[in-house]
Amino acid sequence: MSRRPDKFYPGWKMTPAQHASYFNLLEGVYRAYVITKSADKETMRKKIHQQAFGRPVSAKDIDHMKMFDEFKAVCLAMSQPDNLDAQMHQAEQPLIRLRHAILKFSEAYTIGMLCSPRFKKHGLDDLNHMTEKELTDLRNTLSARSPKSSSSSSSSSFSNQHPEPVEEGDPF
């Protein structure tokens, strides 16, 4: 019997990859500031957490979504202050993650939802111009209303259908 690896590092809210990245990012900051003593490293780690979250937070309580993104952004700003592309990409990470989650749904269904009175968009290109709240609402609506089966045969037959028109009183 094979054992499936856990999604998260035991006792932590980060994924195993983020757990490893957490310590690599800290090491990058320590190298940039030439910090070698354990006490100084711990002080810097607490300072990074304070900057990222506005309060002291245990590393085990950093979640795998926004909190990790905030932590990573602070570390990149401290360890690579000249690399603005990395910092800008990291600042956009929540939006990038939402767009990827939305694009996993059927294209026809997503376009139909975008064109509904609730979202009033014209196509998938509009995803790049939507706010985080709009993207979150779209992802949540797609999750709640999309067909539950994700088999390739049902998704391919569904993508060939046209989305049904949305009536005026629809709760979108």
C-alpha cells in the first residue's frame, strides 16, 4: 500500500515546497545583511514577520496562500532590492493564482459567466483587468455552479454547448 504525501508539512499551514522555500528565503536575507549569529537571525526573522503581517506570527501559522505571498514579498524586497520585476510579480501573485484557478473551468462556461449581468465582461481577456474581489467572486461562482463531474468526456461535450442565457432576475 503506497502512502500519499500530505498536502501540507506536518504541523504547518504551508505546503512542503513553501516550507523549504521559507527557509531559503530567510537564508537569502541573512546573506544580504551578512547575518551569521543565531540570535541575530532570529531577530531578523521576527522583523520580517512583523513587516509582512503587521504583528508577530509563528512560522507554523503562515498559510499557504496570501500570508506566504506577503512573507515572500518582504524577503525579496530585503534580499534583492534592485530586482523590481520579482517584487512586482510577487505583489501580483494573488491575482495570478485566481486567474489560473478560473482558467481550470470550462472555457464556454467561464465566458458565459463573464458575460452575465453580474460580471458584465466580454471575454477571457477581461480577467487581466478585474480586481481581486471580482476574480474571487467569479472563481467562487464558477466553483458553486459548474458541473461537478470533471471527466474529460463530460467536459469536452459541455464545452461544445453554448452557455444558457441569463435571465434578468438571476442571482449572479
